[in-house]
Amino acid sequence: MLTKTNPAVACSRSIRQFTGLRPQSPRVRGSLSAPSARSSVLRCLSSTRPSPSAAAADPSTPATTVHSILDHALSHHVPRLGFTRSALVSSLSDLDLSSSALGMFPRTNYAGREGSPELVEEFWKACKQDLAGEVEADKKGFASNPKVQTVNGRVPSYSVRQWPSTGWDAMSLGERVRAVTLVRLGMTTKVGQHWADAIATMALPHNLPYAVQHLAETADEIWWLAGCRSTDLSWYLRRASLSLALSSSEIHLTQDPSLVAPSETLSSVPFSTTFDFLCGRLDELEWLKDLGEEAGKRIEFGVRSARGVVEAQTGWGRWV
Amino acid sequence: MISSSIAPRRAVHRAAANATCTSRPRLLAPVCVSPASTSRFSSVAGVTESDEARSRKDAIDALLRVDHAGEIGANVIYKGQIAVLGRDKAVRPMLQHMLDQEVVHLAEFDSLLAEHRTRPSLLRPLWEATGFTLGAVTAAMGKEAAMACTEAVETVIGEHYNDQIRDLLERGDPKDAQLIATLKRFRDEELEHKDIAVENDSQQAPFYTALSTVIQQGCRAAIWVAKRV
């Protein structure tokens, strides 16, 4: 059906397209009205209506790449169809691409499964990029008025309500981590309806390494934004424990009452049971940390006493 | 519409053929992924720039991690020596002077690690235990053996800093200028420690050749490991 184009034009176009000679910035590819910035991806996720304007892809510009397909699917089809191959197929047809372009997503097609790990990973990347901005917005909102329940006309995130009245600068590292983690969990609640399927997809053995990688990067981002600058083994302990808390909370999210009966919980914050669950896990980690510090002090005390006894008995030592 | 959509479709077919080699996630082994293995896919996904940035960051990360681990080692070696020779009024100020400089180095790498978001070496407790033992044991063998240990360690560290400075200069990235200046300053101070050790009869130590060889090879092995773990 597509035989009337000048092949030379098409050829040069595709060469330009895939040799990195892009006429535009790498982030904004082509004329898709699909998201040009990451933050808009997540913003679109909160509305469930697909935008019709995205279907009108201007064919004169030659850039349709993996990322724009994923971004478009994420902002327009994932809220309705979940992290599935169907969402990708709808995205392809919106962007006027052949369905054989699914071949660019080899892990989506693995063994004919419906779930699309590439879409979940794109979601994680978008969340990671947006996190800093969201935290900054919360800081500004809180600074302008710590008492109000709405900031700039929108209900502040669950995180801000948990802030102590002293504000960000006076918060301890633990409180900051809690605040940032709550923001991050709030991003996942936006796709709460489909999160059980996403977990099922990413828990498959061939996807698990990618999931672990993204979880580790997310934990690193959260500790970084909270202001952790440690360079000893606590670097690893902190990230590992936060990964555990966050991933278990995301599993808890799949059973949240807000998913079943949203109307009942509208009076409080949606997904508040999941947020409370996360706070409980973080409290436990604080307790574990205190326990470890206490044990360390006891051991140090024991060693000092033993050395004192040896010195007193033998007169040997007086080391520094 | 018919004529217009052919280009994206053809391109997509080619992209699909190329896309079968996706890059594996890298968890704890950034140095294992060669940039070449991701370059084919990158032309499809349009992430060539970020791939380059990645491999640059991996190189800087390995550099900072091994240097940080090295400064931890140097700190605890001097601490171990001071623990044994601390009462010797002639040696103590010398060791304290070198330790003070190493403390400054470590603090500098602490802040560099945080700034570059580099993970520290996972084997930090091992470096601390081994370093302290090395310092204490050589100091127990006498002042000359302690100085021979310092000479061996600082020789390897000096070479190591020189290798890093050469690599950074070869790459010629203007962003590295400050890092190079820092490394040069540290290298000069490490070599000053080596000179102090030689002036203080390090070569009169018992089993000088064997001791020096064993410690140097041990340091090289530790550098190899700390780059990776």
C-alpha cells in the first residue's frame, strides 16, 4: 500500500534518523505532541483520558524513537490499559507506526506475555527524574504556608502533611528520607490500579535484574535528595533497607482499600493505608539503627574496659 | 498520508533488527560493561550522549573509589604505626605529620565521593583491618621496618596517582582540571612521605627487599580490587 514514495527521500530520512544526526534536541523528538519533558508524563498519568491531539503526528520530521513511543504510551494509554503490550500497540497506532515496531521492545514480546517491562522501566525512569522537582515544590509550598491544607489550589502531597512544623532545613535525615520516600510512593499510587500487574511483570526471572537495578537507583536518589553523604558501609545499609521498605510498601499498595472503594476514603488522603504502612516500616528501620548503635557502644565499652584491666595488671601498653 | 508514513515504518523495521542487543543492567560492576557493547543499540534509542556520559562517570567513579579506599588504608597504616611507636619521641611527630596530611586527603575524597555520587568501596572494613595490622606489625618490627612499609606503600600510591593523572590528561576533558590539580597535590605529598621514610633509614630494615616487595604487590592487588568492589 505504501509504494508511491520516493525511496531516496525515505532512505535519507531513515539514515538521518538512526545515525544520531538529529535536527532537534534528543529529548524532544519529532513533532509529537507527546510529552517533551518528563514531568508532563507523570502529570498526564493522573488524568485517564487519552489526548486525541497526539494522534496527529507530523510526518515531515523523522524522529520516532523508542523513548517517544514509551513516553506516549505512558502518558496516554497506561492509565487505561496498564503496563501492557496493548498500551504499546495503541501508542504505535497513534504515532502512525507499523505494529512491527514492537520488535524494538524484545522483552515485551518475550514468550508472548502481555506485560511490558520496558514500559514499567520507563515509568521508573520518569519517576526518578521528577522526584527532585516534586520535593522542591513541596519545600516551596511548605515554606509559603506550613499550616494550610491546600498549596496553590491543590491538596498537598501526603508527605508535606507529615512534615514537622520546623520545615525542611530543621528536619533530621530520617525525617527527610521519610518525606522524599512518601513523595516517591505517591508517584506509584498514580498507577495503583495497574501496579499489581507491573509487579507481576517485573518479578519474572528475566526482568528481575532490571527491577533490582531500578530499585537501587531509586533508593540512591531518595537518600541523595534527603542529604545523605556517607562514605562508609552505612551507604550500603541505608540503600538496602530503604529498598526493602519501599518495595514492600509498593506491594502493599496493590491491596490498598482506595483501589477497591475510592469513594469511602476520599474524606482522608487516598492510599493513606499504604502511606501509613511505609511510615511503619521506616520507624522499624530507625529502631534497628538505634539498636545497632547501642550494641556498638556496648562493645566499645567492653573493649575499653578489657584494655584497662590488661594495662593495670601487666603495666604493658598505654597505647594511643 | 500514504507517502508520508513510509519513512518512519522503514526506519522502524531497521531499528527493530538492531534492537535485539539491549544493554544489561549494571548493578555493582560498572567497569565490566564496555562502551562498545551498548553503542549499537544507542543509535536506535538515541542515547549515544548519555552512554558516553555513563562511561565517563564509570571511569571517574572507579578512580574516586580506589583513591578513597587508598586514603583509608594510608590513614589506618599510620594509626597502626602510631599505636606501637607512639611513645618514641623522635618518631611520633613525623608519623603524626604524615597522618595529619592523610586525614586531609581522606576528607577531600569523602566530599568528592559525595559530590560525584560514587558508592564507596564495599570492602572498607577489610582495608581498615588490613591497614592497621600492617602498620602495627611493621612498627613492632622496629622503626626501620615501619619506614620501609611507608616507603613501599607510598611508592605504589605515587605511581598510582601518576597513572590516574596521565589517564585524565590523555582524555583531555576540561571538567577534570580541578580533579587533576587535587591528584597532583596529593601525589606530591605522598612522595614527600616516601622521602621522609628513606631519610629515616627505611633501607636498613630487616628483610628490606622481601618486605618491600610483599607490601608493594599487596598494595597493587588492593588497588585492583578496590577499583571493582
